[in-house]
Amino acid sequence: NPEKSAKRIPKILRVLLSNAIRE
């Protein structure tokens, strides 16, 4: 399902952003 993948991508990006901000 491309929709699930598209929704999963932003989730990962959000985690990476949170990590970068935390550091």
C-alpha cells in the first residue's frame, strides 16, 4: 500500500528531526 508507505515516511522523518533537536 503506497498510502501506508507515504504515511510511514513522515513518521521516520519526524523521529530523525526529534533526534537532531534533542542533540
